[in-house]
Amino acid sequence: MTVTWLNWGRKGNLLYEKDSEKYFVVDEHMHFWDASPENTTNKYGEGFIKCFYDYHANLSPDEYTWTFEKYRKYTEEDIMHDLFEVGHVDKAILQSTYLTDFYDNGFNTIERNHTLVDKYPDKFLSNFGFDPRNEEKGLEILERDFEKYGSKGVKLYTAEWKGESHGWKLDDPWSLKHLEKCQELGIKNIHVHKGPTIWPLNRDAFDVADVDRTATLFPDLNFVVEHVGLPRLEDFCWIGTQEPNVYGGLAVAMPFIHAKPRYFAQIIGELLYWIGEDRLMFASDYAIWQPKWLVEKFVDFQYPEDPEFDDYAEITTEIKRKILGLNAARLYDIEVPEEMQLATAGSATGQIAADPANPA
Amino acid sequence: MPTREAVLDALSGVRDPELDEPITDLDFVSGLEIEDGAAFVRLRLPTYFCAPNFAYLMVADAKAAVLSVAGIEQASVVLDDHYASDEINTGVNEHRGFDGAFPAQADGDDLEELRTTFRRKSFVSRQEQLCRALLSDEFTTLDLSDMSLEDVPPSRDFETYLERRAELGLDIGPDAPLIVDPDGNRVPEEAVVQHLRFARTVRVSIEGNASLCRGLLATRYGIQDKKEATA
């Protein structure tokens, strides 16, 4: 198998091309997880991967749907094939989700993710996380991880369980201290992933108001709200109009393009209206979904011919290029091939698809 | 003896607070047995990790709805296949309240604030749905901003809008303006377009979540997604 991998360097430099247009693709949110039965600690870990599998099975085209057994633990070869050999991805960002209360060795820790960066440094970046509930010790861990891995971003899962606690908020006092440390170290991209639980549990765990407050406090950090705030798209759109340093990661929104294309069209139309084309970033959430079909369908995407979509601004090739890779490349200082720089040279930067109304 | 239809009809009055649809339409009711004035209801949700606060509300509301049926003296409602099934089922059926069901994880004993937040979203979404229909029916935005409730032609969308509006305790009298914010304040004419633009985002979000949840439930239980064909 190894022989095949030697060709990736060449293949990886060939950009995805359709109708004589080329696209540089950054997958800003993907995983290398281990939810094998051997690594699963308890019923919660079992329930977590089953829930993930239903997202995969419900929204993937049949030919890209795996068996549950394979889905629990896939290989390095699967990733290299699905992302770089056939998936049109040029650079991938491995996000770490520890879940050590659910899985003996964690779900996908920075240690596991970084094995891929070590082996394929031109293909991957990896982000670690922090847990503010570790308080002072957490700041030390953050500093140590940064020295070791040098990541430019952190991935934070606010619904992560830790003993009795079932979550935290981004503007909790110890979280703010960790973010101060990120700023000091030069970790500038803060990926926030909301889940179903939080403290206190009687509040809406998906609410992104804490991101709003925190983004105001740290104007020099970029806050990437994963899955564009879904299921609170409206709250995310609202804070996106208020905070220039808030970005949207399209993981989980992308796959609707196949199973629920009208809904995808509505989401992307709303996002372009409120957030604009410079702050949205493609992500597959691999292995939940595979980038090949997501990239191909997005490049081909047009709004349905229906009055419902008449007042959404057109999604041009330029906009698709930005979303598929150029926006993430800007946040992560990823070198963009010269031909893509030429392709974008003529377009005005910061151009917004449509001016959002200011409901304030 | 109370009929199955009567109990199901009562359950159809219980909505998923996030999705703004009846739990019966969402296929969340997976079992119903009635025996000598006692009803036993089973509920299921799209995922093992659906937010426990909304799950608790649906179980509690289902129990109250079933008990409202004439002739039902006892009701037991059980949520299956959820990470917090035990806490929720015991909490609701033993009247412990949400903080009693999740000690140390909640900072209050009720979920009314959460419920109100989502009633406001539902109201905004239903208002947009009604106004969109009216706008495609020859009315202009200017017309809408001048209209009172008595000027609105009857429709299913209008009925639903009035129900959501009444739930928030807002004026539903004939003279009350059609377009008000969730606090009941009339939206000024110059702000109506912007108001409806954001309302549209709320509607897209709620409808999209409902569509996703139907799909996940269908996948999880190997059943037909009732609305897939029209999604």
C-alpha cells in the first residue's frame, strides 16, 4: 500500500478542476477517531458513536455509507484515500475531541491526530483543545501542548462531560483565562463546538450568546462557530452581524446539499446574506461525511428555480473558492498555489454578497 | 372508557419546543396502552443525546396532556433510549422537577425560561410564514404593516399564528396590529422589512432542524421518514 501513498505529493498539487475553473480545498474540520468496542468505556461512548453514525447514514449518498463496524475505527489509509486521493482536499485540519469520560484513550486526542501531522506535514494541521475546568493546571497543559504541537487553533467542545460536570460556557472565568493564554501564545483561531449539554442544564446548551460576549472581549482572536451554530442558525447569523471576528464552519451544514438540497440552499443563502462570503469555511466533518461528494456537489451548486430563492444573491465561482479554501487559508496562513492567487486577484476583497439589513 | 383517539388527540397538543411541531406528527409517540382509566405512553427521540431539558419538557407535557383526558385517572409516560431516560422518567413520574431529576446540574427548578425562549422563536417563525403567504397573495409590505388582526383573511397559517401569539400572552383582539415583536410591541412601518427578514432566518432554522430530526429518527429506528418526499 505504501507505494501508492508516494504519489500523493504529485496528485495533491493538482487542484480540483471543473468547467475550466480550479479550486483550492481546505477541509477545516475533520477527525481521526477511535470508537472501537475496545476503546469504548461505557454506554455513553456507545451512544455517542451510534448517534454520529445516524448522522452519517441519514445524510450520505448510499455509495459513501460505511458499515457501523468500519465507522467505529477507520485507518490512516482510509483518510489518505478519501481526502487526498479522491476527495479533492489540499489541506486538512484535524480537530481534537477528547471525550475521555466516554473512551479509554479518548475519541480523537491531539496525540492521535498529531501522528498524521508528523507523517504528512504538508497535508495536515492539527488543533488541540483546552478544558477550563482544569483551572490553573489547564493553563500549564495549554502551554505545554502549544510548545509540543505549535497549533494555530484550538477546538473547544463545550458539552464535554468531566465527572459530575456536563459542560461549560465560553465566557466562564477560567475559560477567559485560557483564552488570554491563547492570545499570549499566538493561538488565534478558536473553534467552538456546541453540544446538547451545558452547565446549568436547564439553559439552552446550543445558545451562542457566550461566543458573542467572548468575541467582543477578544477582538484579535478569530472565533469559528462550528456547524454554523446549528441548530441555532438564527442566533449564529445574528452574532455574525455584530462581531467581525466570528466565522462559520460549514461542517454538518454541507451534507444537506445531497439529502435535503432545498434546506442547504436556504442555509447557505441565509449565511451569505448575514455573514458574507469571507467568513464561511468548508468542512466535511470526516469521517461523518466524505469530502469528495461534498466538494463536487458544492462546486455544481445552484439555487433551485423557485420564487423562494429569488432574492438570494448568486453564488459565484469566486464565492465558492473562498468558502472551499481561501478563507481558511487566510486564517491559518496556509500557502495558496500561485494559480489560485491569480484567479482571485481581480476580485475585490471583502465584497459581501448582499448587504444585510441592520435589525438593531 | 376513554378512547385511544382521545388520548392521541391530547398528545397532539404537545409540541417539541425546538421544532414547533406536535410530537405525534414527529413520530415521537411509539406506544400507547389504556387500561381501566390508566394510560401508559412510550416516547422516543431522534438521538441518544437529544438535549435533556427539551426531552424533560416533552415527557412532562405528555403526562399532563394525557391526564387532561376525561376518564384517565393515572398516566405513566416513559422516554426510551435516551442517555438520561432514567433521570427524566423518574423525575417526571415522581414529580421531582427538573432540578430534582438532575441534582447539581441545574441552577433552577423549572424550565419556563427555556420554554419561553422557544415560544418566542415559534411566534416569530409563524408570523413570517403567515406574512409570506399574504405577500404572495397580492398584499404589500405596506399593507401588512397597517393591518390589524381583523383584516387578515382566514387560513390555517393565521390560526397557528394566533395560537402562538396567545401562548405568549399577547393581544389577539381584532384591533391589535398584525405585526408585533415577541414583546407585543407594534413593529414600525419602516422596520417591517428588516423584521421579517430576520424572522425568515428563524423559520429556516426551525424548519431545517425539524427536517433533520425527522431524518435522524427514521434512520435510528429504521422507519419511513413521513415528510421526506416533500422535504
